[in-house]
Amino acid sequence: MIRLASVLTLWVACLQSQAQEIELNLPDHDDKKYFLGIGLIYNSSRFNITHDPTFLQQDSIQSIEAQNAGGFGLAGMHTYRISKRFEIRAIFPQLLFSYKNLTYHLKTPDGAKEEQKVMTKRLESILVGLPVHLKFRSDRINNFRVYMFGGAKFEYDIASNSTARRAENLVKLSKYDFGVEAGIGFSFYFPVFILSPEIKFSNGLMNTHSRDPNLKFSNTIDKLNSRMILFSLIFEG
């Protein structure tokens, strides 16, 4: 027992010695009240579909499925420190190239319009957004820190086709969306910058479908709510 206690004491002493030898990168960063960053973003997006009541009464479309599609984006990060634990972060400008797929299973395809039994409509959005988050940070462990955050977003789709007139095969999307977001990130302190891999879940609360009863692929849908998972690499100085 004495020998085991001696080994444990020596092991703890070695760990403490190694911890003391680790050099802290950017030791004065936590004293900053405000700092900037840039984010490189990959997003995976889809729609949550609510069918129109007339869906069961029509005989052309059998079913509609929402499928994930990938996209990318860039963002500017503006962070203001409130206290040791809390920060407010505004992401602006946030520019996302987002794609969402709707797959239709048709009962009676129209050969004259080159329709098939299974057809996928790819909807493209170019979203200019302003998310605002409240961040909760853990203690800094040497050159590492964990944080969680939640907040809201506002987005404007500059590629919206809601005003298109001749759009027989389109599903129209509105220009605006509002939603809630939450996620977790990990900060790694390097000598001249901080790298933070981050995952975020974003749910749109507004109906982004601009329904047109005259469009075959639109009139069977009542609501389209956006769902998005974002993976970001954030660089801060």
C-alpha cells in the first residue's frame, strides 16, 4: 500500500508539472470586451411539409417527400462579452447558399410536359441573415474551452421566386423567414487566433411557401418550414 501511494503521489506530481509547463496562448483575450471573427459554414437543409387540405382530393400527386441537400456560406462574427460566463454574439453579414429538395410521386405523369413517376424539385435560396445568440462559456482549460448558445435569426432570401409569373413547374418561396437556433462549440486557442468548430440547429418558424393554387406542384402544399443543421469553422482574433 505504501508503494502504491508513492506511485500515485509521483503521478499526480508529474501531471501538475506538465500542466504548469503548458504555455497559455492569447492570455489577454478574455480581457477583451468586443472582438471580431469570420466563419466558414457548411449547411444541410430541408423542409418540414404541411399538406394543404385539398391534397387528399386531387388525383395527380400521390406523395411529397422533403430531402436534405448541402450548401455553404460565409459569416462575420461580432462578439460582446457581458461577464465571465456570458457573451452576446451577432452574426452579420451571414450569407448562405442553401438548397432543398422536394420529391414528388405522381399518379399520372403528363408525358407532354416531360413528367415522370418520380420527380425532384430543387429549390435554391441565397439567404442574407442576422442571427443573434446568447453564449454560455465554460472555464478555460489551458488552451481549450466549451460553449453553448441559443438565440433567434432573421433571414432574407434574395433568390426568392415568389413574384414569378410563368412558373408552372415551380414551388414559390417567400422572401422572409424568422426562426430559433441553438448549438455547441469548442474553442482551441492558438498563438495568434482562436479556432472554434461549431454545430448549430436552426428551425424556421414562418411559413416560407408562397402558395399558388394554379401551380400543380405548389397547390398541394400548405406550409413549408425550414430546417437546417450548420457546421462552422470560426476564426477569431
